[in-house]
Amino acid sequence: MGRDLSEQEFLKKFDPEQYKKPAVMVDISIFTIKDDRLQVLLVRRGGHPFKGMWSLPGGAVHVDRSGKYSFDESLDDAAKRELYEETGVEARYLEQVMTYGDATRDPRQWTLSVSYFALMDSSSLMLQHGSDASEAKWHAIHDYGVRAKLGFDHKDLLKDAIRRLRSKVEYTAIAACLLPQMFTLPQLKHVYEILLQEAVPNKSFRRRIEDSDIIVPLPGQYDESDSGKKGRKALLYRYNPKKEQSLFFPRSIVRAEAERHGTKK
Amino acid sequence: MGRDLSEQEFLKKFDPEQYKKPAVMVDISIFTIKDDRLQVLLVRRGGHPFKGMWSLPGGAVHVDRSGKYSFDESLDDAAKRELYEETGVEARYLEQVMTYGDATRDPRQWTLSVSYFALMDSSSLMLQHGSDASEAKWHAIHDYGVRAKLGFDHKDLLKDAIRRLRSKVEYTAIAACLLPQMFTLPQLKHVYEILLQEAVPNKSFRRRIEDSDIIVPLPGQYDESDSGKKGRKALLYRYNPKKEQSLFFPRSIVRAEAERHGTKK
DNA sequence: ATAATAGTGTCTCTCAGACAATATCGC
DNA sequence: GCGATATTGTCTGAGAGACACTATTAT
């Protein structure tokens, strides 16, 4: 290791290109509820590899300050940038799922993908066309995937993202991030039922909300949209924006029974 | 984009070094139970940056087939290799936590760290000295960190790894991976109490085990070690190796009450 | 009024935790 | 036997889900 260098000298001499590096991508599963289904935004691949197939929106992390592209300060920033490029809006919720990396998942090189999932309400959205993604489209989720053929190992990324979402829904309030700022409890319950794919008991559900300070009522405000609808009007609630971290419910919903987390059965 | 290339032609022409890339490291929080405490294995840094400080064991992913180092087929392989280089054994449990990446966490370059945590029983261990890590040592966990000063943002990596471990212990059987192959229920209960830092009700704990098929008794076999000990001998159990995935308990242990997941408070 | 939807009251059954009782060991 | 540890038995309170009931709206 030669003589003793100071940290300054060491950093000056350090060559970042001394070793071969993997490519680093950020890929996002952007979810929304549309037509009573959970849907994910996919883009059709315009170039090789997997040309013509669908894939999760994403791209390389921008680490070159002198490059022509906007610089990414962090992984989260890269995810937010990709998300914004694809949808033109910011997501209500964004969370890292996990990282995939091996020698063969991309035929070009050893590639690593940091997978994220994002939640948005479908009304807040304007699909941006152009850029590298030739076409972007919502695809309904069936079970743990989509019917379309996905490139790379994005089928796995998507499956794990859906799993994470479903599991997290049971003990947090993030489902509210799939709805507009203001919503009713029947609407929210409906989102839960779509995500969990089973009936949610009414009383237990409302008790959960009451006992939490995550989802708070807007006293006296009723849902006036969909004026043609019959029946009693529902009270409006909103997702509590303060205390970002405590979107946790005191206890889990549905399926206290076994195999809640089992991968198969 | 020029004329239409076939995928083969495209791949032949593709230049992996066309864009600048971040460095990719794998860092591992290796946990064990020693002296009635949760402990993590740290190495003292021999070179810059953060020379002389402690850090999580780890290193760059080896993606160069022609290099002098062993090639890593995947991220998990890289983690297993680092783990083996450091401890000389394979861990009983290894799980990816999450990935950290930004422009400044390593003064040399934009660096990304994939964080893992590993569980092992302290008896199965032989610390390997040498290589780039000049010194390796167990450090007791207090609250969500260690007393030693850590380089990089490893304090955050460690904190998140501990959080993941503690949270996962409540609904899985991974705590058994901190004990030898065969163990008694009082021993396992003790591990839970060390990890969760609170008393675990005896009857509930044993009911959980009974109802699960994750931890199974070795009928008629008693713990004969520590022969000087008073009192009734405990039955031996083992961690069920088949069905790797279903190390989940039907329900959670302790703290059904609020703030189970809160970050602070 | 009636049907439809929203929201509330109440009962029951299950289960986690408390605590007591029993079993088995070394001495 | 005695103290220590392991294991099992029983009771009770809390809470989730079932279900019936009330409230409010459009037609």
C-alpha cells in the first residue's frame, strides 16, 4: 500500500474507474385504482433488448454531474425523476422495495435494479408521451401479475412490489394514497377490498379508522360528487399529512389467521 | 437511432462504459447473541476513507469475469462471499434489507450500498483475520446502535438492519437462527427477550411454538449441556429446515398495542 | 313510501396474557 | 425434602367479526 497518504492525497489519487462496475437502474411499479381494479403503469420498449415487450418504467441513475442529463443526488431522487418523467406528477407515496442484481438479467451487462413502488390516484394523472418510452399504458393486475409479457425480470419485480403493497396495506393506511386527498370511508373500504381481494368487515374497519389518528374526518363535510347516487351521503375524511412516519394502524386488518405471509399455499 | 438493428447486432455494438456509473458495494450486519446481548460484527478500517474507524464488513460487487477476484453471479452471492471471507462460515440466515445511494455518502464517488443482515450462533464462529480488514470484533448493540464510531453512513444501515430484525422477530421464527441447530424453548424465549427488550409471556410464547410447524420438538431428547445447572431439564427443539419460506408464525408476538412500528417515541 | 347506501349498537367467541399448579431436576 | 427450573392447566378481559338496527338520501 506504499507510504502513508493523508485522506486528501488519497482522494486525489483515487481512480473511480479502477474496477469494472455493474449498471445501476431504478425501476418503478406505479399503482393506481381504476375501473375497480389495481392497475400498474407499463411502458412498451422502443429499443433492444426486449424490444416491443412491456416493462416497468425506469432508467439508469444519473451520476454524471457534467453530463447532459439532470443529476441525481440520491436513489430516491432518481426514482422521483423517473416517476415525474413518466406521469408528469409526483406520487402520493413512494417506497423502495428491494434490489435485484445478477450477471444475466440484462443481456448487455451485469445489471442491478433498485425497485420502487408508487401510489397515486388515477384522477391526478396525465400520461406524458414521448421521451424514450414510446407508449405508456395502465395494465390491470390479476393475482400477482399482468397479462402482458414483460421484459427483463420485471415480472419478478412487479410480483414482489404487489406483495409488499398487499402486505403493507394490512397494517398501515397507505391505501388512502390510492385515493384523492378527500375520500369517504366506503370508498376507502372498497380500495381495501380490491387490494386484499376479500370482503372487509364493516364494523372492524370503521373501528380501526376511529381508533387511529391517521385518517381523520372533516366534520360536517359530505361527499357531494356523484350526485346521481342514491342513499345516505358519506362523510369525507382525509389522510393525515403530519407525522409522515406514523401511518401505522395499531393492529392488522383481516386474516389474522395463518399463512398471511406465506409465499405459496 | 439509425437503421433497424437486430438484437444480436445491437448487443455487439453496445458499449457498457458509455455512461458513468456509481460504485456498488454490499455491506452486511452480521448479528449474533453473545453475553446475553445482541452483537454485531464490525471491522476496523485499515485505509482511507474513514481510516481507523469501524464499519460494517463489505466490499464491492465483483462483476469482472477476467479480474483476479472471484466473480459474483448475483448480489446474494456477493453477500455470501463477503460473509464467508469475514467469518469463515455460512450464515444460518441472510436477508437483504435495502439499498442506500447518493452522491456524498462515500467521498470517493457516487456510491450505492446494498445492505444485508445475517444471523449466526456465536458458537459456530471463527473470526478470520487478514485480507483488507485489519481487525474484526463483536460490538454489543445498545438501543439501535453501537458505541463505536462508524464510518460512512453505516450507523444508518445498522439502525435499519436492527429495526428490520426486531420487527421480523415478532412474526417469524428467525430468532432461532441465532441459536445452534438444537435448542430449548427457554433458550429461544431468552433470545426473544433480548431482541425485543421486554418480557415475553411464557404461556403465549409456548402456544405459538406448539401451533407452528416451524419449530419442532425432538421427542424424548433433553438438553444435557451445562450439567451443573439446577432444575428440570428442558426438551430440545430444532428449527424446521424444510419449507424455507414458511418461517412465519400465525400471529404476532408482544406489543399488539400501538407504535409497534413507530420510528421514534 | 321505498330502496339504497351510510353509519351505529350489541352480542358472542376466540385468544393472549395472568397466574396457579404440577413435573423434574441437582443437591 | 428443598430450591430451582420447566411445563401444563385454567381463568378472564379485550377485541374482532356477525348481524341487526337506525339514519339519511334520491326517486
